Amino acid sequence: MNVTEAITARRTVRKFTQEPVPGAILRELVDCARVGPCSANMQPLKYKLVEKPDTGLVFPYLRWAMAIAPAGDPAPEERPTAYIIITADTSIRPQNYDIDVGIAAQTIALAAQERGIGSCLMALHDKPGLKASLALPEEIVPVLAVALGYPAQHSEMYPMENGNYKYHLTGDGTLHVPKRSLEEILL
Ligand SMILES: Cc1cc2nc3c(=O)[nH]c(=O)nc-3n(C[C@H](O)[C@H](O)[C@H](O)COP(=O)(O)O)c2cc1C
């Protein structure tokens, strides 16, 4: 799989088999993010790996597929088997790390895709709550979660029509994700 194939084939996955992602692979994913571009090369990001049996410490702080809730929620036997929580160490950089986080998140998602692992980038709706749940140090701010696992859901793209950006599920459980055309986004 080359980089373009990984970029194109990656779709958000929200339902997973319960086969664990090996811890060594989680470390590889972070090692890919580690060498990515970042503002001023300050490298303020730190990563918390969360695997079973601790994944329940993260799940309550996430909101799944708002556009189709609750149909997109993973059932207990479909939940992610691991998370990488992308955090900022504010003792290195107190602010302006959000773009670095976005780059790191996509790097992790693509490296996961190459390894046959599905991912869902997830906003954190209660950062203080998650910080307490994971007992993160004072200077560490959680910013984004990457939910991970082997996919138990198929998702495919289709051309967006009339600006309708909402993804939808069909009866067979397939997720359909509209994407704007290249012509529309070129200025
Ligand atoms: C910054 C960011 C935050 C996101 N937060 C959530 C979230 O809280 N819950 C969720 O189910 N999906 C979340 N997503 C996934 C998007 O819904 C998904 O990327 C989008 O629907 C496009 O689908 P695709 O990734 O398959 O192209 C997030 C994605 C990004 C980039």
C-alpha cells in the first residue's frame, strides 16, 4: 500500500472486532507521529496509550457519529480495543498546538491503515473529565483521541450532492460518506 492508497482507502471506522491491536504496533504508530512536521519544531505533543482492560476509562468521554446517533454507536462487543490520546505538554508549549495535533492524528490514522487497523479521530467533549480519568499530570492537556481496532464496519465514499455533508448508514451496516468534488474545492 503506497501513501496515496492509504489516504484514499482510509475511512473512519466506529465498529471493531475484539482482536487486540498489539502494544508494539501502538508504539509504532506514535513513532510515526513523533517524526512528523510541527510548528517551530517544539514537539509539545505527548501520547497516552490506552489498551484493555483500561479502555473503559476513555469511552464515557467520547460521542459517536453525531449525524446518525445512536445508530453509529459501537455496541459493547464492537468498541475500540485501544486508544491513542494525543495530548499537549503545556510546559513545552502552553498554546497553539492544535495544528500539530491534527497532523499527528492523520499520521497515526494512515500508519494504522497501512497495518490493516481502523481508526476514528475523536473530539474530547470533557477534557477535564478524561484528564482525571487517566490521571494525567497537571501540565498535560488531552486534545484528541484516536480510537483504534481491527475493522468490523465497511465505509465508502460517494460524491456529495447539493452540499449535503451528512453521512448515512444503509441496512447492511455500510457507512456512506459524501465528499465534495475536486472541482468544488479548487478556488
Ligand atoms: C477533528 C475531528 C474530530 C472528530 N470527532 C469525532 C467524534 O467526536 N465522533 C465521531 O464519531 N467522529 C469524529 N470524527 C470523524 C469524522 O466524523 C469523520 O472523519 C468524517 O465523518 C469523514 O469521514 P471519513 O473519516 O470516513 O472520511 C472527527 C474527525 C475529526 C477530523
